[in-house]
Amino acid sequence: MPINQDEPTLPPPVQLDKKFIRRPVQDLNELEEFVKFVREQKVRSYLEVGAKYGGSLWKVVTSMPIKSRAVAVDLPFQSAFKRPISEPYLEQAVHDLRKGGYEMTLILGDSTDANVVEQVRKLAPFDLCLIDANHSEDYVRADWQNYGPMAKIIAFHDISWNMDRNQHKDFKIDVPKVWREISAGRRVREIKLCPTQDNGFGILWNA
């Protein structure tokens, strides 16, 4: 059953690897709770920085009313952990959402690149921004500084990550450190439902 009972009828995706079509990279229970939050806040404009295969983008956008607008930012030709390149999957998700009646924009490039930031700024402001791109400290801080001011509410993914870093030598996850610092003294909400105690959404409101 879809998260949104009123999810519109959208065209089927092209023939890509079915395992990765609209595939979320978040814990599904946490993502469902995040989507409930999106509905509660009556989000009508959404920015996702780091959209990968378009799975979380799909879930969030289809929980919003038709004609809502969304912007997705991601690296072109991105792949990791022997998974297929994510760009065609993300492009298909954006295409299908657009045909379903949503106002969609896909921006391919490094989220910290000045040209990318400026493209997004021209489409701001947003009700909600999810930051889920490069998880190393410098990038998380840069995405917060660049995109945080563009939205009323900002969410981060992987605030609870605690796996041994040696398991991911080429994939640094510094989100918990940055989250602890920037969330101090702010109005926040955390979604932590992952059975391994990893993942996690951190949500804060701009003053």
C-alpha cells in the first residue's frame, strides 16, 4: 500500500534494473515516518540534496499535492558499492513525477559547486530541504551553509550512523558530528527507528 492513499496514477518507469527503480537508500520505517512529517507540515516545495536513485524523492513528492514543486540535486554518473549508475534512475523518477503533475527540476552536479548552488537559489525558497549528499564533514557543513538558508525546515540523513568506520574507508560518514553541533539549542525532531541504530533523520527549524 502506498504511503499516500491519494497517490496519483503515474506512468511506469523504463526497463531498468528493477532492484534499483525508485529505490530508497534510507531505512524504510524511518522514511515512512519522515513522509508522515512532510504531510503534517503541509510541505508544498521540497529540495533534496543527494537524491541517488530517486527513491526518497519519489516517496516525499508523491505525498505532496499535485502541482507541488521539487528540486533534486545529485552527481551525474554516480555509483558506489558495485551498484549501477544512479543517474538514469533519478532522471526517470523526475520524468515520471513531472508527467504526474508535479513541478520538477533536476540539477546534476556537485552540490558544493557555486554554479549548482546558484541554480538552486533561483528556485528558492522551499518549505523543506533534505541534505543527504556527500557525508564527509566538509561537504555536510557546506551543504548546510549553502542550502540551509533556503528552507524553513532542514533535514539531515544518517544522524545516527555508528558503524565501524573501518568498514567504509572510502565512504566517510560525519553527519552525526555535524548534526550534534548545529542542532544544539534549536527546535529539532529526530527519527530513529533503524534496528541497527544507524541511519536516522534529524530535522530542525530555521529561526
